[in-house]
Amino acid sequence: MDDAQYPGLGERLARVREEIAGAVRDAGRDDDPALIVITKFHPASLVAALAELGVRDVGENRHQEAQAKAAELADLGLRWHFVGQLQSKKARQVAAYAHAIHSIDRVAVIEPLDRLADEGGLAAPVDAFMQINLTRDAGRGGADPDEIEPLAERISASPSLRLRGVMAVAPLNEAPASAFARLAGYSARVRAVDPEASGISAGMTHDFREAIAAGATHLRIGSAITGKRPQAR
Ligand SMILES: *Cc1c(COP(=O)(O)O)cnc(C)c1O
């Protein structure tokens, strides 16, 4: 089947699932984190091959690419997760196909979504993860940790979003375990605002074991499963 087009895809997926199960056991956890396969830069046919292998949640980081693939694969019933930096101008368009947005980091991206909901243009609230910047570089995506409480309150009250929890990318210059420990503390602050918002979206190819140990509930894993990404076009 699709293994001819994407040799090794099924084996890599199975291996990652086993490694996740091992890390969950090692961490003494009895819940299973959700696996979101990040398919950015790969063609829609690879996403279709993943769907055939049982994958239901896929993630993308660029709006135009995500929109095109979601439209092409609309029949597959996949849940699309938007994980890239979100432009406020594009927020409404992203909400048209995204089941979840992992990069809600400022009021400016919430306002257009709320207007859409008020106009009746949204079938259901979109799952929202509040992205938090774990670096000292303000140019990186994510809210400053000082903004956690007011932003969590704002998302919680939003008619367009359902606050699910926090999201972060581990900085390059810090051990993932220490960065994710900080994120777990931020998650507790968000839960103090909204007890339902217990999700932690963290863990990529090179750090998902540490993320699982720190309580990640939503893993965003790309290249360990898809193979090397083609160059950006
Ligand atoms: C690309 C990407 C991932 C997956 O990265 P891999 O290292 O390929 O697993 C996860 N999260 C975000 C926000 C990404 O942009």
C-alpha cells in the first residue's frame, strides 16, 4: 500500500508509539498522551498514508499549507492542529479547518475569532492551547510568563475558544527537562484560573521523553515519524 510510496513510515510510527509507551511507564503515569503527527512541508499524500496507518491528529505550522492539505483531505476526518505562529489577519481562516490552535499567545489573535463566533461563523469553539515563551527572546512565539493569568482568563471567557492548557517549545540552549519543569509550573497557574485547562502540549522528536516525564498530554512529533522534512519551498 502506501508503504511503497513512503517506505518505513509504518515502522517509524510504531517505534515512536512504543517509545511513548515506554516513557509513560518509566514516568509512572497511567494516562496516555495524545500523539499529534506534525506533517509540515510534507505532501498531502504522506498525511493520507498516515491516516491509513490509523493517525487521526495531524499538525501544521503554516496557514496556507495547512489550509490546502485540510481541503484536499477533508474526507479523511482528520483533526488538524495549528502549531505555528498565528497572524491575527489569518486567525479566522485558521479556525475554519483547525480543531485546535496551539499558538494562542496574545489578545490580538483572540479578538478576530470572537467576532467570528459572535457573527455565528463558528460551528464550535476551537480547542486552544496558550503558547508560553520559555526563552528570554521576546521575538520567539509565546506569551511572556508574566501574562499567564490575564491571558488565561481572556481565553477562558472567549466564546470562540475552549482553553485546553499550555503549549511550549523547549529552548535550544537549555536542557529540555528543566524547561519542561518550568512549563509544568505554568500549567499549574493556568489550572488555577481554569481547572479544566489541564493540557500540556509539549514534546517533539528530540525531547518527547523528557516532556512525557514532565506531564505532557499532547505530543507534537514530526520527523521521527515522517522522516526528514523536504526543504521549505
Ligand atoms: C515542526 C514542529 C514540531 C515537530 O518537530 P520535530 O522535531 O520534527 O518532531 C513540533 N512543534 C512545532 C511547533 C513545530 O513547528
